[in-house]
Amino acid sequence: MSPLLPLPKYHQIYLVLREQLQEGRFADGLPGELALAGQFGVARVTVRKALEQLSAEGLIDRTPGRGTRPRQKPPGAGAAAGPASAPGSRMQLTGLLENIVNMGLRTKVQVVSCELIASSDEVAQALGIQPGARVQKAVRVRSTGEGPLSVITTHVPEPLARGFGRKELSRQPILLLLEASGVRIGRAVQTLSARLADAVVARRLDVQAGSALLAVTRLIYDEQERPVQWLHGLYRPDRYQYQMQLSRVGSIDAKLWVSTEVSAHFH
């Protein structure tokens, strides 16, 4: 645990364990308090406090005599939007694809990690694969001349990622790599929200822990409506703006607006 981070040690442990839980690393149960204390180099009471926070958020079950295990989500819980989503939630990649690729070509990228892992239930559900099926997880930091812009985490089914790895991801946008692998990009379902920077993301984006970030979740489909990439992006709002132009549909009294153009601005 870093003494330089502006977060208590128990919260740093909580953040690390939360990410590992989301990746499905503890399918057989979490290590005991003493083992975790030794792993993180802290007192047992510090680990216990981190576990209590995970339990309070419903991420783990702690049963005396049986240990600590990830809590199973009810079927359908947390599912990403799929082909049956409402038309208004769908975003065609016409224009958006060009915009994303353009940003990729105009920024510098650092590949923090690129590895094949067993998919968690959440990742498997989003990509329409079996839980535990292998996926390529890549974490990249994009930067402009002013500094870090975004932290991007992508999950791609292993069969589709065989043609590229860390080296290729450092040179080309992932959508171009997917297309070079034979994937014909169809559409995307995208969600915009906000999130506070945790200690790890804050360090990568050079912001204070707890700073507000723009959060983007994007599920990419091919032309056969198969999910091919699940992306989570965290952006510095002072360096990135997401703009949509809307057009009214129907008469002057109509209340339905549709997006006609999408653009991202960064500096």
C-alpha cells in the first residue's frame, strides 16, 4: 500500500479487491484475513475494514466457518443492453466509428496491461459468452500534449483478439485491429455517466483522488449482432467533451429528439 496516496490503506485494499472481484478472480473464495494482511503488508484490522466495506456493498458474503465468497448476482442483474434495447438507446457507428478512430490516431497511448483472463459473470453476460471463457483484457492510458486524457479498459472475446496484443494496441486503435481481424463493426450501445476517481485511476490521469470523471460504457456489436468488445472509459472532463447534435422529429409540438451527429473534443 502506497503511503503517498491520499486514501486510507483499507480503502486502497478495498479498491484492489473490488476490481479483482469484478474480474472473477475469487470464484473459489477470497483468501483469509491473515493471508490478505500478509499480501498487502497491513494489520489484520485494516483488511477486515476493507472486507466490511465490500460486504456492505453486497459484493461478498462472509460466513463464519465457510470463509468469504463473491456474492452471486441474480439472473439478469447488471446485464448490459443487448439487441432488444429500445431504439433510442442504440447508437449507430456511422460517424462515431470515424470519430473514435480519429481520436485514437491523434493521441498517444500507453498500454498499461494486456492479458488473457477468465471472464467474470458481468463480462460474460455483456459479451454473450460463457462465464469463465477467456477474454483479452487491456488497460490503456491515452494522452494529448497537455497530459493524460483517459483510462480505457476493454474486454474482447479471445477468438477475436488472437490477431493482436500489447504491441499492436500501442500502435493502432482497437477498432481498426478488430476490423483487420475480419470483424465487421455494426453498431454500439453507449452509456454516459459520472464517476469519482479512485486512487489507481487518479494516479494514471494525474488528478486528485475523488475527482469527478466522465464515465463511458460502450458495447460494440458486429453486423451479425454479436458483441465483439466491451469498453469502460474514464475521461478527464477538463480535457474531453462529448457533444451530440439533436434534431426534432415530427411537428413543432413533438417532444422526440434524435441524435444526428456525434463528436468528441479533446485537448
